[in-house]
Amino acid sequence: MLVCFGDSLTAGAGTDTGQSYPDYLQTDLDQLHYHYRVDNEGVSGNTTKDGVERLPEIVAAHPAVVVVEFGGNDGLRGLRIEDTRANLDEIVGTLKKAGIKVALAGITLPPDYGQDYIGQFNQTYKLLAQKYRVPMLPFLLKNVYGVPGMMQEDRTHATAKGNVVVARNVVPLVTPLLKK
């Protein structure tokens, strides 16, 4: 099993059932003959602290791989970078300690949050990827954010069409961790 563990970007907020990036990731992996069930454990509104609280149930499911995507809600709420980093560190560290392969999916913030805060926020993912030697996608919404038709009107969440691209962004992140 491959678990996509995150917030509304993982949950597929604002799209119909079956149109989240984990749904499209399942299709992509099936087409590539990887035999994994993709489990969507995205919860809209979750912060990294919520992720820490949900961690025991993820570990108990014994997935082979977990794609960790948290932080956006922390950043949008202006939470302390140190707290976000500590929570993400606990999530990745706990999964790794449990023998689970981890891939980290990063996100960034709108420019009105200030260069210093955004820079520190973005650095969080790089630091964790280096510390735990896990593959990282710097920006989950690469080739989606700012592209007409790919983002919902809220300019935060991908459309169904956008989630197809998000899944394609995630495929090369996870396939090195999978067995055929």
C-alpha cells in the first residue's frame, strides 16, 4: 500500500469523488504495472500538528510508502516555522523509524507572506529531505499553479485536470521506492 498523507491538496478539496491526485496516481501506477493500492489520507484543513496526531493510524496501517504533504495550512495561518519543522520532522522521523519509505511533497506560499518567511518555509522541506535522505518534490503544484484551467477559483487547490498533472509530478518521486 502507498499512502498519500496530507491536507486538502491530497484530499482533493473542491473536486468530485475520484478526482484527487491520489486517485490519478493510482491510475498512473496501474498503467506502469506497479501493484500498489493508493490510500488517500488527506484531510482538508490539516496542519502539521494534525498530521502528528494522525500519525499512529498511518503507521498502524503498515504502508510500504508514504507521500507526506503537509505545511500549506501552517504557512497560510502564519504559524511559527520552528513548529512546522518540528512537526514535519516528527512525521518523517516516525515513519522512517517504522521502516516505511517516505517521499516528501513540498508546497510554497503566496508572495504576500514575505520573502523571509517564504524562504524559511521552503527550506523546511529541503532540510528534512537531506536529514532523512528521502526524495522530495519541491513544489507539489509544479506545472499546475498559475496555469489556466488547472487551479480552482480559490487559487489554492487544483482542479480535477490539475490533479492529473499533480499525480504525474508524484510518479517519478515514488517509483524509485516501489517494487514491480
